[in-house]
Amino acid sequence: MIVVMKRGATEEMVRRMARRVEELGLKAHVIVGTDRTVIAAIGKKPEGAQEMLASCEEVEKVVPIMAPYKVASLETKPEPTVVRARELAIGGGHVGVIAGPCSVESEEQIMLTARSVKEAGARGLRGGAFKPRTSPYSFQGMKEDGLKLLAAAGNATGLAVVTEVMTPHHVELVARYADVLQIGARNMQNYHLLQAVGEVDKPVLLKRGPSATMDEFLLAAEYVLDQGNKNVILCERGIRTFETHTRFTLPLATVPYLRERTHLPIVVDPSHGTGIASLVPPMCLAAIACGCDGLIVEVHPDPTHAASDGDQSVTPAVFSKIMSECRKVAEALGRPIE
Ligand code: PEP
Ligand code: MN
């Protein structure tokens, strides 16, 4: 349930009420809005708890949260969440673009890509150092050496580094170098990993599992939020369907659907969503047109020789064109790309 505090409730009143919620055996998430503060009280509520809390003087009302995801729900927090990392801002009218190679391969490759995507207007640099590959014989990533190269490229350009963490054992290591922790599609329901990144003070980019429903996706985000990390970005990256001509099927209706249910920002990954470089530019435009808060795009200086996902990677020149076209669409809709 949501305990809505009266307008003007002091911090001390909020703290006291949060304590009272916890004394009832519930978890208290304090959410400070521009208008008023609410406390999401999560857990199995004891008999009479709602009435008891509602009768407190500093409480305006107590209402049940209908959605299965509680902290992620718009019911709990009607104001959009803005996730920031270095110069990247995503959500609440801020449209931010993250770009870079599928995998970090060398200093030259990551520096060149970082400089060119920055020049084109990206605010985040993606690149995998730990790669989840279908085959154990495929390139697995440069690991910590790759993280070091990413951090150097981030420092040289000011771009926020977005990179995947695959296991709870690596969270501390990856968080030392990254600005945003990416949870890959294959790990969307790795609950221990979600809880581990939930304990870290770095934003999380959570990719939708290729067979996950919207509720499963939002409940995965809830695992992170429940640990206290409020900075979660949701990423639609395509789902598995009967269609085999594209690598995955990219359902853009996800964007407005999630918008009606959550305050978390929503980004789209047209690279994995299609698997085909020529389809990436139009799907970037479509994603911006349907109201996403950002894009994550695979860019490689030499896609044909990429260590992973070359078929879906665009060149820096194509990326630059994508950015200028996306800007026109975004501006026409009154949500300019920063
Ligand atoms: C990636 O971003 O390179 C990646 C592996 O993505 P996903 O987890 O969506 O497959
Ligand atoms: Mn990839």
C-alpha cells in the first residue's frame, strides 16, 4: 500500500512514519515527489494496518497498490524518474543516446568509436567487456582489460560508460569502471544478480528477456528497486517470435505500454532488436517517434571485422546520420535529444 503524507510533512514526520511501517513488518520505500512524499509499504500487511496508518495525523490517505510491481508502478510515483550518469540524462523529457561497439576489442577501436559517437551527439558509450555468447567458443570479451579501456574512453570523452555485468561476483569489479551497469537479456531473471546490482550506487540498464512478459520485465526491475537502487532504465531489445528474417522481433508498443504503467525511463535497442544494420536507422526513428527516452545503438568502425554482432553494427558515419534524423523527429515532438 501507499502511505500518502500530508503536504508539508517534515522529514522527521516521514522518518517516523517509515519506522511505524517497518514496525508492522513491512518494508518502507520513501519516495519524495515534487508535490508530496509517499511511503510505499511493501509486504503482507497485518490486519488493521491500513486503518491504523490512515488514522495518523500526518497521513493524508493510505491506498492499496494494485500492480504486482510496487515501487516500479506509476501508482506509487506518478513523476517520471530521470536517470543521470555523467552527461547522460534519460527520462522525464530527457532523451539520451548510448552508442558504441558490441564488444571492446582494442584501445584504438574503443577510442575511435567513443570520439565519433560523442561528436555525433551520443551521451553514453556502450561496449561489452564480459560478453554473454551463445557458444562457449565465441569471443568472450576482454574482461578487466576491456573495462580499463572503456573507463579511459569515458574519461577522454565525458561519455557515461555502459557495460554488462554477468554475475554477482563481478558487480564490484564492473562498478569500479562503469557509470551504468547493464543487465543483459539472458540475465533478466537472474534474481541474485538483480539484487546485487540493487545494492550498488550506480544506475542499472535492464534489458528485457527475449521471452519475458511485461509483468516479468517490471518485476525484474522491482528486484533492483527493492534493494534501494532507484535508478533503473528499462530497455526493449526485441523478443523471440516465429519470425526468423530478423534476429529478434522489436515490439515498439512496449514503449507506450510501459509508459502507462511505470515512472522508469524506457530505451530501445534497435541493433539487437533487428540484427540487421540497414534496419537500425528506421527503427531508431520509429522508437523516438513512439516516445522512448533513449536509444542504445551498436556502432563499430569496421563492422565486417567486428568480434561480435558485426551484422547489426552501423558505422560512425551511419550513426551520425541516425542522430541528425532522430533530432528532427525528437524536435518535431517537442522532446529534443540532448
Ligand atoms: C549487448 O548489448 O551486446 C547484448 C549482449 O545485448 P542483449 O543482452 O540484449 O542480448
Ligand atoms: Mn551485441
